[in-house]
Amino acid sequence: MIFTIGNLITLGIVACALILFRVLDKGNRSIDRVKKMAEKYKQELDVYADEKGLTVRNYGISLEIEHKAATQLMNEIQQFSQEELAKKAEAISRIDDHIKAFEASLEELFGMTGRVQENLNRIRDESVFVESTNKKINEVKEKFDQAEKSLLLAERNLAATEERLEEKI
């Protein structure tokens, strides 16, 4: 005999415990409920992840578009800046040419002033016509003073133009 009374009693107790457990577990099938809830939450999480993934992709596309627009804007600003600098350099070159021309005129006028002074001294020493020539010399001096004033005015205008250009730069 394979089954002894002790084995049968043990087998009976196990069968009773199993039946009792199944009866008690029938009303409380929490594992199935947990599986259903887990499946439901998994689906909701998948939907949420898909929505957020789409949002992230949209932000990525928007960011890429903004990056391209910013790059294009920077290129245009650089090109504009280079063109403006070239224009300003050309303007400064013209001003420099004008300044050099004014300097040459001033040097010529200073040379003329020296020669006028020499002539005045020679006329005083040589001539009896000092009075008449003195009047002429005074007239020349007045014209020369006017020329100097004109040059000073031109110099001031030039300085003002330089300041305005420097402010623009």
C-alpha cells in the first residue's frame, strides 16, 4: 500500500485547505483586478508618453526653425556691419583727403604770409611810397585776416564734421 492512513489524512487536510483557500479567494480576486488596473495604467502611460513625445518633437522642430532664423539674421547683421564699416572707412578716407588739402592750403598760406612780411620790410626800407603801399598792405592784411578767419571757420567745420562722423561710428 502506497497510501497509509497518515498519508491520506495529510492529503485530506491539504485538499480541505486548498478548497477553503479557493472558496475564500473566489470573492477576493485581487490579482485579476491588479492586472486590469496595471493594464489600464500602462495604456494611459503609453498615451501620455506618446503625447509628450509629440510635444517634444514639435518643440524640437520649432527650435530648429528658430535656430535657422537666428543664423540667417546673424549672417545678415554681419553682412550689414561689413558694408557699413566699408562705407565709414570710405568716408573717413575722403575726410582725410580733405584734411590733407586743408593742411596744404594752410602751409601755402603760411608761406605767403612769410613772403608778405618780407615784402613789407623791403618796401619800408626801399620806397618813398611807404605811405601808399602801407595802405595797400593794410588792405592785404585785412584780406589775409579774412582768409585766416575763413580757414579757421573751415577748420572748425571740419572738426565738427569729424566729431559727427566719429559719433556715427
